[in-house]
Amino acid sequence: MIKYSLSYSNPLSHFLDITITIVNNTSSCLYLQLPAWRPGRYELQHFAQKLRRVSASAKGEKIAIAKETKDRWKVQTGGADTIEIRYSFYARQMDGGGSWLGEEQLYLNPINCLMAVEGREQETCQVKLAIPENWEIACGLPEKEKHTLEAVDFDELVDSPLIASATLKRETYEADGLPFHIWIQGDCQPDWERIKHDFTAFTKEQLEVFGDFPVQEYHYLNEILPYRFYHGVEHTNSTVITLGPGELLMTPALYKEFLGVSSHELFHTWNVKSIRPKELLPYNFAQENYFKTGYVAEGVTTYYGDYMLARSGVFTAEQYFEEMNTSLQRYFADYSRNNLSVADSSFDLWLDGYKPGIPDRKVSIYIKGALTALLLDLQLRQISQNQVNLDTVMKALWEQFGKEGIGYTEEDYAKLVNDTAGISFKSYFDNYINGTSPIEEALHEALQFVGCSLNESENPLIYESRYGFKVSSEGTVKVTAVAPGSPASKVLSVDDELIAINNRKIENNLQHLMALQAQQQIELTLFREKQLRVVQLGQSSKSYYCKYTIVKRKDASEKEKQNFKLWLKQEF
């Protein structure tokens, strides 16, 4: 057993003191590896930068410890039976993947700060917390004794976040005889009956897709914050959700987000925590784990997160379409869709997947993945006359790979889709997964099957639609994006600071001034790299940054309305 002891002397410093006790050592040297990243965010995060004063001792005496890499240490044990490693960790990152130590709580993602003893990762791990006696612990790990948790191995340990506090709230609901615990830390007034009703509904709908659940119980660990925030991270039998502001939790806008992220993270219990890409089985926490199936792991999950809320009746069809339309706007907000496929964007998560990056380079695997999942679901329903759908594919993934603990490949997923459809879906994968073909026409055609359509309309912002540029109005008016081939692309650059139009000062009136000058040549005065410039901006007959929405067709047939009901489990 590897033992981890966690304590602190001053919560206001945010430093958590960690001791690792390694017993039954027989080696002259040990290697310790701190994770460099965490599952759920596929980028190196270099947690070692938050450690301080790493030391080692045996028999009460200091022994040599030195870094081999940025987050790997070598310990000269001298053959001692018991080794102690001590260091401090700075816990002051409040999001779904971080850790926070304060006066009122300890919130910890163990992957941020607990080292693995190389070669002994399969041993039982014990975590003992020196926290106030009246604090309760919310965690997916069993509490073997007061404030002492136990994990079967290192992987389970670092996949089990915890919140320890005297002010935790908890309610439990059941679905298919399984307990689901909703923990809340933070100042808010939850409507527990409504929450439990809605959570029960979408949980049962998800269980219906797969038939059973990968774990025996589940924990939603919610950090409800006093400021605007939104983040969630999946774990094997739990999730951490950071959301705020707390006083607005039960208002329509924030409660919708609470439901959406909770449904999304629950679906991950199957899809990615159990049904895992081959490249992620097992996780290698010391380096990048490149994979190209993010459109399945994250994209399909993003689709199902809101889709399950509609199918369970928690969302109306109109509310569901609002969420889909938001995804469409995000997808068409730039021109990255023409330059990098969703599969290649998944691979490049490790490069710049969570940063804006250069203009129009990559697509979001969440958004493009969700839209391609919607397309696949509808196409499967159409070619089979509702005999099979994306549920069929996901259940097969669960039965053949998730339950068996076998990682799937791109080829495995494509084969399952082909086998489910009974025909080849090669063009789907070539065009929309591994290629950059426009998805609009195919999605519009697929939506016809359920009595809907994909409608295109001109962007109401004249400077975006007619001239092809976007701006930020925080303080000064700066150009943030330029559509390739647009009139703006010939005379404007990102970060240009716009001053005046035809000698009229711009001050929260860009749209108005553009409308006034719509039929004239526009002279823009601007600062570029601190130099004053004047440029002539022309118009185009083309439209840029178009808006797309999914709507019900007024001429939908009775058959299409029946298809709609089979898809959403709601009346047309």
C-alpha cells in the first residue's frame, strides 16, 4: 500500500502539505512520476510547477532526491525499507480540473498533485486528510475510516476528486436501483425536488440507451460559485462541475446550463471513461496521448448531453433547438471548418486545442463532433426507416469495447457504423470526419426526414455580413476576425483599432454608421500598430458569417412528424 497524508497549517496560503509513505521498499533507487496532464483535457498542464520543497527521508534522515525530467524524480533509497516524500502543493485553481484550499473547504483533484511510485501503480492507495473533525467528504472513493479514503490503485486514486467541507449539501435519487448523489458546495438555494425529478429523467433515458451502468453508484460534485462560471470534468464514478453565480442557479438560463453539463458528464461515464479510444487505454500521464476519435469521445457526448434532456422531456423541442442553434452559430462563427478536419483537430488537441490559436485553423471537436453525430443519427434513422440509429452504435461500442475493457480504433468505430447501417458510410467519414466538406446540405437533407430543415439567413450585423469582419467592443473597437476573400480581407487586419467611418467617430454605433453608409464607399480611419491609417472599404454581393437555425417545417408530412416523435420522443 502507498500512503498519502494531506494536511495544511494556513489555508489562506493555499499550500497543501503532502507526505507519501512508501513501505516494503527493496530498491536502491525509486522513481516518482507526477502526472503532466489530466483526462478530460487533452493538453500538457505541467502540474509540477505548483510543487514546492520536494524532499525525501528514510530512518529519520534526509536522502538524495533529484529531478530526472520536469515532473519525474529519482530517489536514492540506500535500500531503506520505508521512504517518505514530502512537498507542498499550491491549491488555488477553481475550475473543474483544478484544486482549491481555503478556510471553508478543501477541493482536490488528486491528479494535480499526487505522485505515482513507478512500478507500484497497481498497489492500493490510501489518502488520509488532516481536516477539521466536522468536515464531510464528497468523493467517489470509499471512506474506510474517518477522513481516510482508499483506492484500488493509482489510476483510481487520481480519477477521484473530492470536496471536504462542513457546509456540503447532498441529495440522492435512484434510477434502475442505482444511487446517484448530488453534492453541492457553495451559496445557493437549490430546488431539490425539481433537480431530482429532472436528473432522474435524463439518467433513466441514458440508462435506456446502454442497458446498464459501468459503476455501482455515482457522485455529482458541484462547486457553486458566487461569480459567472461554467466547467465540468468527467471521472469514472463522479464528475466535478463548477458553475455560477449561485444566486441564479434556479433561474432558467443557469439551470439550463446546470442540466446540460450534468447530462453531458453523466454520458461520459460510458463514453470515454469506459468506452475508451485505444490510444487512451491505459492513460500515460507522463506524456501526450494522441488520438483522432475526439469526435466520438467528446462530439458524440456533446450531442447526447442535450439530446437526452429533450428525449426525457426535461427540455421542450424548442429548448433543444435553441441549444442546437447555439452550436450552429459557434460552428459557423469562423472559417476553420474549411481548413482542418474534426479528426485532425482531435489529434491537435495536444497542440492548441484549448486555445484560440491562429485564425481559422481548427474546428472544435465538441461542436463539429456534435453536428456530425446529429447527421449520423438522422441518416441511420432514414436509411433503416427507424430500425437503427446512433443509440444502436453506442450500445454496440459499450458491449463490444467498453464492457470488455478494450480500446476502440477509428476503424472499429467506422466498421460499427457500417455494420449498423448495413451499407458503407465511407462518404460520411471521408467528407465530414476526415475531410472538410461543407456539412450544410447533408444536414439539411437529413433534417427533412424528421420534418425539419436547416435554414440559412443573413447575419444582421452589416459589418459582418456585407464586409466580412468581426469586432470586439470592450473599450476600443478592435477587429477580431476577418473572413477570407471578403472586402475586409483586402484592407483590414486583426487588432486594427477602428476610429471613424467617413470622418464620423465610432462610439458604440458601428452598426448604425455602417447602415447609414450602406450605399456609399466607406472610408475607415484606424490605428494599426500605433500608426494612423485611412483605408477604403468596399462591399461585396456575397454574404459572410451567415446564421443557421434548425426549424420545424410547416409542410412536414404526417410520416415526417412520426419520425420526429421517434427521434425526440415528443410530439411535432
